[in-house]
Amino acid sequence: MNKEQLGLTLPSTNDTYYILIYEHKHGDDLGLYKTYEGAYNAGVSMMRATADEWGEDVSDLGDFELWNSWTEIAGDTEFFRVEEIELND
């Protein structure tokens, strides 16, 4: 059954969402967020958790500094970025 047969209507939207993309040696991890800040903060949280797993102390780095130095910290093998996307009808 499709949505018309079920009597469902979906709202027309043109909302903006943000994808956090974490590229690493095992592939890419993606997360979808309603705000840029949400995606960015999730990325920073992942960076801090990963650094902790590696035994790296990044506690003296602010979020902005950590984000901008992550590729170097990860030995040029991991990358984070946030991309804006539109959800269309």
C-alpha cells in the first residue's frame, strides 16, 4: 500500500539538514542533524572519544582548535566535515 491508499498525507517541506561525515580507514560514518551546531558538536564529541581511545590527551584543546587540528592529530588518515543538504518533496 502506498501513502494515498493509507489515507496519509505528508507535509511539503524544504528543510535544511546537516550531515556529519567522518571518514576513516574502516569507511565513512554519517549522522544527520537539524542544526549545524548539532552536527559540529557530535563531531567534536567523536573526536574526543576517539582521541581518548588512542590514549591522546586533547583536553587542553578547545572545540574549534580540536576540529581544525583533527586531521593532523589523526596522522592524515581521518577527516570530519559537515555538509548542508535540503530535504525536498
